[in-house]
Amino acid sequence: MCRRICNWLLEGNLESFVRAGTNLTEAIRDVEAWAANNAEVLEAYKEYRLSDEYKTSPAGRLRALILDFQLRSGYNEIFIENMKALSPSYREYCEQLIRANEQFLKMNPSYRQFED
């Protein structure tokens, strides 16, 4: 699986992969267009995230550790909520992300399995 994704990236798709992950403003502005423009990258990501290879990879283990830290430390409930209280612009950014995510999940319900 990893070899297939690496080959896919090396075949000239790295730019698409990076663009899909970094152009958050575009995604928030027009979720439907962003998802359509990045369908191949999203499908490769979903396939990789579901693989046993990912789950046992350093990236998969790191993700699990970060999620555990966030749960045990109150990161979302304390830190993020306080950031929202201190910064109206951060609060608005978070609200935009939540709306965009909800819209994306309505269009692509199979990605709900990745909600943490």
C-alpha cells in the first residue's frame, strides 16, 4: 500500500497532494469544488488510513499518541475553548472549519469513520 501511494506521489502527483492539504482557504470557501478537484488524493488518503500498514506505521502511532494526549490533557475542552474565548478571529476560523467539515461529511459519509 505505502509503495503504491509513494509511486503515485512520485508520478507527478506530489503537487496535487500538497495542494489538497494546504489550500484550506479554498476548501472552506467551496467544499464541493475542493472535494471534486482533490477526489483522487482523498481516495488515496482514505485507502491508506484504512490500511494495517498505516495503523502500524510511525504516522499511525504518532496520531494515536496525539489523540490520547488531547483526550487526557483536555486540549480541546480547555485549551482550544480558551483560544476561542481570547481570539474572535480564531473562533470564527474554527466555526468555518466545522461548517466545512459538516458539509464535506454530508457529501462523503464514508469519511465519518475518521472523525476523532
